[in-house]
Amino acid sequence: MKNFLTSKFNKMMTLQFIHDHKGNTTGVFIPIEEWQTLKLKYSDLQKEEAKNFNEPNTWQKQILDDRLSDYYQNPSDVADFNKTIDDIEISIS
């Protein structure tokens, strides 16, 4: 198990443990630089990551493309985020 806790520079990894409301450990956060190092060292990790990567669906990509196109054609036609959130909160209260 020691190999998982040391990086290629033989220093301890900076792991952060994630806990639920009862204090049970439910996950581990690994900084991206250290994750990249682990993937180089253990090729199965890279394969597993690639297998679980989900591309947006075609219809999702189309919505994003349409929104970006609209923004680039009308960059001044945008709403202020904070004002919009305030308006939503007022309308639902």
C-alpha cells in the first residue's frame, strides 16, 4: 500500500478524506497533479478513467453550441447573474 501513498518524488501524497454527517469516511480527494502521477505509474487507472469518461450527448452539445453562438452574436444581451438569482428568489417566495 505504500506505493499508493508516495509520489514519484518519494514524498507523501496530499490526500483529503471526505466524511459523511456521521463521521464515516466516504471518499478521498487526490490533487490532480498527484492523480496524473498515479495514472502514469498504474496504467489500469488511466484505462478505467477513459472507460468512465462521459462525453455530452449530441443534443447537449447542440444546446451549448447554440447558446455560445447566440452570446457571440449578442455579447451585450446578457443578464446579470446576481440580479437574476435575486429575481428568482423573489418570484418563489
